[in-house]
Amino acid sequence: MLCVLLPTSAAAIYFGLVASDVYISESRFLVRSPQRPSQGGLGALLQGTVFSRSQDDTYSVHDFVRSRDALRELDERLGLRAMYSAEPIDFFNRFPGLEAWDRSFEALFRHYLRHVSVEYDAASSISVLKVRAYRPEDARQVNEMLLNMGERLVNNTNIQSRQDLINVAQQEVKVAEDRAKEAAIALAAFRSNRGVFDPDRQGAIQLQAAARLREELLTAESQLDQVRRVSPRNPQLGGLEARVQSIKIAIEKENALLLASAGGLSSKSPVFDKLVLERAFADRQVATALAALDSARSEATRKQLYLERLVMPNLPDSALEPRRIRGVATTLIFGLMLWGIVSLAIASVREHSD
């Protein structure tokens, strides 16, 4: 009576007359991102698709669906607390149920977790979302809103990741542009302060001028020697000597500009070359940063996550739970097992007593 008949009778009464029908709305979705196929024939053959699975983001959607934030939004928009506290629901399944004293949000969250489940198939990367409710339209409505919130989460992730990627590239462009501006300002200041535009070019021009002066000096000295041999007292000797002396002075001035002395072109050339090299590197860095920014924008556009609905939330036309016959049969089986254990225990006690 205690082990079998009473529990089985109670289970039959509960499952047959008391237990509320539970309707299950099911949907299936897949989170993936587009990916360019490999250029090689073997890589393209192995890849076989332009979409790649995004397992980490799938788990993010799963966690959000079974989170307090999702429950809070469902309660605000659909009245989930009232939905699971309706009078037609039997006492054991109604919120708060056996914990009648606890109507807190945490208690509602525990109740919510018992009614929403997400299963993941690692082979196909397909997620199955199941929502249990006590009216068919409630189950489908909750399932539909959870999918909408999952799509919103994926879209927000896309926006954030895209913005982060572009912001990093834009920051690199700004750093490169600032470096290029500093290099250009330093080169302009050097030219302005030293009075030199290009030491190498100016040095080449002065070398050519010095070479011409040396040629003129050789010509003038040759003329002077000829005049001295032919006519030592020629009145032109003074003019020729003065010309030779002036050419030598001009050559000394040209050499002074080229020597590595204070203010000489040769002393300015290393600093100028360093500034020119810095500006070239800065310009190249700007070009590289701009190319990286274009690539980041293209990559941000390409790496979009998609929550694709494979099976829409259904409107159940019959209750799948509770499984009444199985519940009564399970209670009967456990009752018989308990009766057998108790009977053996009583028989053992009697045997020892005898």
C-alpha cells in the first residue's frame, strides 16, 4: 500500500487530472561568417564553401539566451512572470510553485532555465532552441523573441568589432601622418636655419664652379709664364698677376664651402641626409597605414556574422509534456523496486530476530 499503490494512485491522479499540458516550440539556427575561398584548387576543394562556422559566437548566443538579461527583457516585453504564474497552470509547475515564499527575480530565473534550453550539434554547428510554455502561442512568442534578441546580439557584435578594427587602423594613420608632418617641419626648419636647400646638389654646383676656376687659373698662370719669358718688363704682367691672385682667392672660398668646417656644406650633408631619410620613411609609413585602413574597412565588411534561421519557431498544436503514461509507469516501477527493497529488509530483520 505505502510503496506501490498509494504512490501510483497519486501519480495517476496528478498526471491524469492535475498536471498542465506543456507545449514546446522548437527552432533551429546557425551562426556563421562569410569567408573567401582559397585560390588554390586543393584549398578550394577542401573548403567547399564561402561561409565558415563561428563556434565561439554561437556559444555567445547560447549564453545570452539563457541569461538574466534575456529574462529581464522577456519579462518587460512579454510579461514572462505573469505568463508562468497564470491560474490554469497546476500548482507544481506554476511560478513560484513549491517555493511560494520566494517570488524574487532569482527564483524566476531558475524557473526560466527549466523552460528554455539550447542544444548544440558540433558536427553540423546547428543550434536547437526549445521553449516550454503552457499555451502554444506563448511558447512560439518567447522562442521568436529569443531569436530576435540573438540576431541583435550578433549585429551588435558586428558593429563593435568593425568599429574596433577601423579605429585601430585610423589611429595608425594618424600616427603616421603626425610623423610625416614632424619630418617635413624638421627638414624645412633645417633649410631655413642653415640656408641650405640640398647640400649634395649645391656641392655639385660648387665643385663645377671650382673646376672652372682651376681651369681659368691654369690658363692665367700659363699666360703669365709666357709673358714673363718673352717680355719680362711687359706692363701686362701686373694685370695678369692680379688676375691669378683673384682666381686663387675665389678657389679658396669655394673650397671653404666644401670643407668640413663650421658652416661648410660637407658638415651639413649628414644632418640633411638624416632628415630626408626620416621624411621618406614617414611618407612610406603613411602610405602603408592608408593601405592598411582600406584593408581594414574591406575586412570589416567581409567579416560579418550571420544568425541564419534554419527552422522557424513552430506553433505546437498538441502538448508534448507531461508524458502521462510514462510518468505513471515510472512511478509504478520505482514503487515496486522500493517495495522489493523494503520487503527484503523486513525479511532480513525477522530472520535475525528468530
